[in-house]
Amino acid sequence: MRILILGGTGEARELAAALTAAGVDVLSSLAGRVSQPRLPAGPVRIGGFGGPAGLAAFLRDEAITGVIDATHPFAAAITASAAEAAAATGIPLLVLRRPPWPADPSWVSVPDIDAAAGAVRDWPGEGVFLTTGRRDLSAFAADDRHRFLVRAVDPPDPGTPTPKQMTLILDRGPYTVDGETALMREHGVGLLVTKNSGGPMTAAKLDAARALAVTVVMVERPPLPPLPPTAGPVSTMAEAARWVDGGGQSADG
Ligand SMILES: NC(=O)c1ccc[n+]([C@@H]2O[C@H](COP(=O)([O-])OP(=O)(O)OC[C@H]3O[C@@H](n4cnc5c(N)ncnc54)[C@H](OP(=O)(O)O)[C@@H]3O)[C@@H](O)[C@H]2O)c1
């Protein structure tokens, strides 16, 4: 048994640690987007595979017997690639996804980042807190009326269009409600834009926004591609570990 974990999330690191400790042969894969990634336990390879065909070839070359896609819920391309490569090779796939944050009726729900930029454009206030990541900044670049507080792990790539009025904070969490409240107060934030990533690491901003009556624009998750019945998705480490124990035969263990 040799498991490839598609990572870049806290869950992927936890899973790599648990499987490695249990003596499973695990290889973790990162995209290489972040300059100083938090590395999982065990062997790690970094960089794209070259699409579904490249991933399928990698799985065969590396004698991988099971793939766990524990990537971020918004990393839709690698998830589609994993589904395609698994179908092409017959190698079992499991999708591990943290649950989304439960819907709040006060949120303005939007399907994608362009719709979020539209919602911001229509908002009459000034201070906007953007936590959607540096690679989505260009969607807001034409908006020179709002003041954007942008928080990201790394700065935007040189040449990326960014909003004219932008204050950039480099940070990667986890965050506290007190810290988020102070930050939003300090920067006069009236609207928060976030992806529905789910999980506790970045949820404090939602509690802070609620307490401060800050409007929340929530970008909902892209849909999963069609998956085989044994591929889940599952949301817990225990389910993923049972899937590995069962040789990838069932997402229910
Ligand atoms: N999107 C987010 O908001 C977000 C937030 C936190 C962490 N992340 C993590 O950051 C990474 C990149 O996210 P993304 O949204 O850019 O992904 P994406 O749009 O789904 O993927 C774009 C391309 O990057 C490569 N790639 C992505 N994840 C990879 C991985 N784990 N290992 C090897 N190659 C990978 C693949 O290249 P090839 O086609 O060449 O194989 C893929 O086609 C993922 O690992 C994800 O878990 C993403």
C-alpha cells in the first residue's frame, strides 16, 4: 500500500502525520504556491503534475495504490484532475473535505469571486476586508472607490492587478475573535469577503463580523466533479484512516 495525499491544508498534514505514525507508506504533494509551506510529516514532493494525464503517469510510476485528495475546497482543478486520473488508472480515490461553515441568513451568498466583486461594487460603504487570497485580487482591481484591507499568506505576484486603495497584511492564522475584532475596528471594516473554506483556523472573523454588524459576502464552494461511490467525500480523519485500512474499497470504511 502506497498512498498519495494531495495536500496544502491542515487536514492533509494531520492525515500524513497519522498515517505515517501508523506505518503506512505515504507521499504528500504540494502545489508549491506558498513560499514557506508548512510541511507534512514524511516524504513530500512539490509542483504540478501536468494535468490529469501527468498525474495518472505519476501514479503509475510511483506505484501509488490509493490517492487521498485532501486539498482546499476551492482547489477545483486538482480535484478534477485527481478524479480523472483515478478513473483512467483504476487507482482508488478518496476526497477528504472539511465541512463548510453552516449558512447564516445574514450572509450575502455568492457563487464565485466575480460575483463577490460585484457585491462589493454595489456596497455603499468604504472599508472592505478581503480574505479570499492573493490570486483572486485582480477581480477587485477595477474598484477604486472602496478601501481594501487584504490579508494573504504571501504578497501578490508582481504585475498582478490589485485595488488602488489597498492595505496588505501578511498572515496565515489561526486567528482569534479578539484579534479579528480589533483588526476590523482599527481598519474601519464594514464588509468582509471570504470563501466558505470551513474549519476552525479562520472562523474567528465570522464571529467578529457578527459582533460588529459587519456585512459578510460569502463565496460558496465550487461543486465537486463526478466521483466514484467509494471516493466519498468524507470529512473526518477517522473515515480517511478506515478507507486506507480497507484498501480504498469503501468511503464508509
Ligand atoms: N484555492 C484556495 O483558496 C487554497 C487555499 C488554501 C490552500 N490551498 C492549497 O493550495 C494548493 C493550490 O491551490 P489552487 O487553488 O491553486 O489549486 P487548483 O486551482 O485546483 O490547481 C491548479 C493546479 O495546481 C496544481 N496543484 C494544485 N494542488 C496541487 C497539489 N496538492 N499537488 C500538486 N499539484 C497541485 C495542479 O497542476 P497540474 O495540473 O500541473 O497537476 C493544478 O492543476 C492546493 O494544494 C490547495 O490545497 C488552496
